[in-house]
Amino acid sequence: MSEQFKPRQELPDPAEADAFLAQHPDLKFVDLLIADMNGIVRGKRIDRSGLLKVYEKGVALPASLYGLDILGSTVESTGLGLAIGEADQTCLPIPGTLTMEPWQSRPIAQLLMTMYEDRDTPFFADPRTVLKKVLARFEELGLRPVTAFELEFYLIDQENVAGRPQPPRSPISGKRPEGVQVYSIDELDEYTDFLVDVIESARAQGLPADTIVAESAPGQFEINLQHVDDPIRSCDNATLLRRTIKSVAYDHEMDTTFMAKPYADQAGNGMHLHISLVDANGHNVFAIDPDTDTPNEIMRWALGGLMETMEDYLAILCPNINSYRRFGQGFYVPSWPCWGVENRTTALRVPASEPEATRIEHRLAGTDANPFLLMAAMLAAMHFGITHKIEPPPPIAGNAYEQQEISLPGNLRDALRELESSGMMRDYFGNDFLKIFIACKEHELEQFEQTISDLEYTWYLHTV
């Protein structure tokens, strides 16, 4: 797809701002939010008097927002910083995302933004724009993705121990959780006020959060978002839910982390993505024939694309150095392309369900991934598989760890090399975007590799 492709616009209507201001006469401020390359929300806080102007003319933010490393410093090798004079671009509101922030002690609203090169051209480095480009290809096929995220996170104490996280004390018992109690109701009861506030805050923003479960480690939880038929909205929901979880935790004198692997001996934080495809009549084209109980050709081809190109897009799913510490036997994150029906040891799982709910669950990404880029990568691989009619290998039954050998990149540098050399990803994401993404991540790798770790001092200071 051409670099000149212009995705369908989402121009805001000032009437939305007028109605919101009338509905909330006590409103003081509005947070203008935009997710950067890492999925970290950045932006500006404005007085309510400036909201209508934002809808009419937008707000200026520097293009370098998409050339930041994980700590918020501009990576000059992206070409978005000093090379262009730290130039601003216009950011416009996303219609339908203006809501109150329920956790605030004073009336403050929030509004999602997206960056434009001009009013008719979305900014090429905005992950939202990348996703729109991929979705346009599904429109050409007459198909619409229906998607849902599952987000895992750890509750942690606001005070670390020697720079390391620890679980928070229970508001009820005063004890720190220690054991693994998957699906424990008691674990939910210990933190019930926090969890209820998260769900209520999410619903107050129109976020379709529903199920909460205690996950595979002390202080770890998972919140599921209901499926929606707009993948961009699905990513908006995931972005705002992460912000909600963090903000509500602060109100409860706790902290949270979406770091992929905060504890070496515990499970990491995954962000599983469920995807099905529907046609113009709303029919799920993945629906399995109940007489044969096997995937149809469109679903097979989608699985084939996801598996054949998994090395190509792994750096998008696992974008940080820490991301690769999630992989390992016993933590349900396999290091090879594989799929299975109702099998959580495989990278791609087809959950057992009614035919109309048949879907693919991708299980490799961590919650440190950018939801927009994760969605774009999954859909690009599926589209590639469908249009090239790629057949997957047979499904895995039983423990996949006992039947497969590691084949995916085991670190960020190798994954970036696969991404950089991928013709498929250049085709769907664009050369210019990949150049910026890779430059940001290579910069972080360089900084990491120049740092002398405590373990190096332990091993080498007095032994060599």
C-alpha cells in the first residue's frame, strides 16, 4: 500500500463540545490525550474555555511525540526532533471520546486526539493511522474485524524494595499476597474496593469492561473488555482502561504495573487479543461447521498468515527488552508459531464456542505493547494469509511445549532485525513508520547495553 494512502477521516463536530459543556457546567479542565509509539498517554491539560477551539482548530503538539523513547526523551535518529526544528503538527479530537474522568476529585474531562500533517492527511507516524491503513484492506475484502482485549496487570506497593516491586498489603487483612491462587474469589475480595472502582470508572467512560479474575501470581489480575466491531475503538478502550487502572490504584494508595515481566519467578503480564471477521451481513466468516468441527478456509488462511509471519511482527507484540522475559515453559507464552483448539499452551488459540462466536486468540503480546500497533500487526498478518491463501500446519493437541522447538526471536535485537527485513511489514506499515519505530527501539537497546548491571559487578568485579 502506498505511503500516500489517506485513511478515512474522523473530523470532529464542535456541536459535541457544546453539548458536553452544557451537560457539565462545573467542568474545570480537559485533558487532551494522545498515545505515543509506546502506547504511553501524553498531551496537555486545558481550561474548559479552550475546548470549543480545540474542536474547531485542533491543538499543536510536536511531531517528536512519536519519536520518544520509553522515558520520554526524543530519539534524534527518528528525524522527528531537531532535524525538523521540533516542528508542531495539528492534533484533532477523536469523535465520541470526550468523557469525564471519574477518579478525579474535581471535575476534569478527557479527550483522545490524533495527529495530522494537515487537516486532510493523518500523520504517518501515528499508530492510529497505521491501523487505519490496514483496516482499509479489509474493507476492500468486504470484511470487518470484531475484536476484544484481555489485559493483565500487577497491583504493586507504592514503595519498592531496593528498586524492586512488591505486592501491596491487602486493605482487608493487611497481609501481602504470596501464593498463586488462579481464579481465587478470596483474592478478589481482598482488593474488592479497588476492583469495583475500576469497573465503575470504566463504565462511566463508556468502556465495556466486564470480567475480572485473579491471575497466576500474587497481586496479578486480568480485566476483559467486551468485543466491539470497530478495532480502532477497541484500541481506544484498551488505552483508556490502562489509564483508569493506574489512576484508580493511586486513589487506593497502591500502584500498578503493565511491565511484561516484573517478577522473574512469576508469570508475566499478557495482553491477549481476540479477533473474528464478519461480512457485510454481519455473519462471522470464521464460523466452524458443526458437522465437521474444523475451521473453514478463511479462518485457516488467517491462521496461516499469523503463523508464517510471526517472526516478522514479533517486535511489535514484544517491543521492549523486558518483553522477552515472559517467554518460557509454565507461563503459557510459547516461543514458536503454533495453534490449537481450546489449548492455552499454543500461541494461537481457537476458544471452544458457538459457531457465531468463533474467533482467534493471539496470546504472545504483553501489556507493554501499543494496542494500536498490536491490532495492526495481527490484522496485517491475517490479511496477508487470507489474500495469499496460506494453509497452517495441523493444530496442536495436548502440551505444545513437549511437541515444538523454540524458533521465534528470543530478544529484542533479533526481533527488530526480522521486522526490518520483512517485506510484508513494510507493505502494511510503511517504510517511514518502521524506520521510526526501529530507531526508537534500537536507541533503547543501546542505552541498555551501555549500562553496567549489578550482576556484572557480582560476577566480575573480584573474580577476573
